Amino acid sequence: MNTFFSIHELKNYAFIIVGSVFLALAVVGFFAPSELITGGTAGLALLIHYITNLTIGSIIVLINLPLILLGIKFLGKMFAVRTIITIILISVFIDFLTQIIHLKPFIIDDALGAIFGGICVGIGLAFIIKGESTAGGSTILAKIISSKTELKPGQVILVIDSMIIFSSLFILEDTGKVLWSIISIYITAKVIDVMLTGNLNKKVVYLVTQKTDLFKELIRNELGPQGTIIKGDGLFDNEDKKMILIVVKVDKLQKLRELVKKNDPEGFLIITEATEMLGRGH
């Protein structure tokens, strides 16, 4: 069981602090100066800030407070504590950068602000996720809605972020800024994926063929990866089937396609993403 001051928790808080700093820098250094929008409560806070000129940090706290109270029963005790700490840190860092040290914008340009702001948000959220926390807001709401419906949390977050971006059309009255904000959210998602799962330059390949012995030798000699032969039955004809499962580097995929086309035109090839690999032999 993790305690508040255990090594595991201290490591989580370190990740959360680093992530909160990156999020604050993204908002203050890139998004706010260019009047761009990001997703989640930070994006909603930016919209309200553009209208009311209230401090972004205080708006984030006000938005998240009822959501924390609403969602706390759906979260574990430590998870809830981490989320509250994360929200407070993000708010404090944003107001510190704007109100205390008066940080100057890193750049005032829609394109560069969207790109580098999206990268910073992605890095920040990835660290926060590694710290077993969330930035609050849409994630909490997504957990509640997904627990009561058949929707996945990611789908709920996408809907919420889309609503925030759509609302910005009426507030910013600048289609260009809205489009760059959408690009920024996409960049954020890709950065999170790379940081959490790694930028694996490999694909998972499934090859269904009657010539498994032949392809076993061809793959070993031509491509070199290790693999597994899976035995099964055909769904409709109930015949014995064999499938080769291998992990292949992207630059060797075309060679594999050529081998299948040349040696077994009837072979069935499926190629999917390898988002994460654990263990030896790869």
C-alpha cells in the first residue's frame, strides 16, 4: 500500500511537478499570447480568460473544484489526492509566471505557438500520467460518464475538447486560430503517445499461410526476426490453420510483402502498430 511519503509516491509527485511546469509554460508562453486554445479545462480557462480577463490559474481551480467533488468517489484515494495536487500546482505555476515574474511570451505566432505549445502540453501531460495523476477537468468527467455509459474515456474527452474548440469560434472569431488550435491538440496527442509508449519503429505482422515451413526459413534468412507459429482452426471450413506472428522493422516490411507475393499469393497478411514491447527477444 502506497503512503503519502513512500518512495513510489515521491516519484509520482516529482513527475507531477515537472508536468505541471510544462503545462504552465505552454499556457503562458505559447497559447495565451497567441490567443490559441488547448483541450480540457486549461482550454476552457483560456476562453474564459479572454472574455473576463480573470487570472487563468484561478479559473482552472474554479472549474475543477466541482468536478473533483463530483468525481472523487470514482477515483482511488491516492489518485484523487494526486489530481487535486496537480490542479493546484498548474494553477499556482500559471499565476506565478504571469502575476509574479511576468514571463514574456516565448513567441507570438499562431503556427509556432500551436506547434511548440502542443509539444509542451504533450510533455506535461505525459509526465502527469506517469505520475499516476490527471490534469483534472475533462478526464474526471470522462471517467464518470464512461462508468455510466458504453462510451470510452477517450471518446468522451474528444467530445469535450471538440466542444471547447467549437465554442472558441464564437469567442475568438478567428477561424485560423481555431484551426491551429486543432492542430495543436493533435500534436499533443502524438507527443503523449511517443513519451508513454516510445517511438517504436516496428510493426506486428500476422501471416496466415499453408507454407509455414517455407516462410519460417525465408523470414529467418531474409529478415532475421524471431517469431511464433500459432496453430488454429478455420472459422468456416474448420480446417487446420497456421499463422506466423513476427515483429518487423518498418524498413523491412516491403521485403516481407515481396516474399509473400512471390512465394504464396494466397497468403493472408495483416500489419498492425507495435505500440509497446516488453521482454526479451525483440
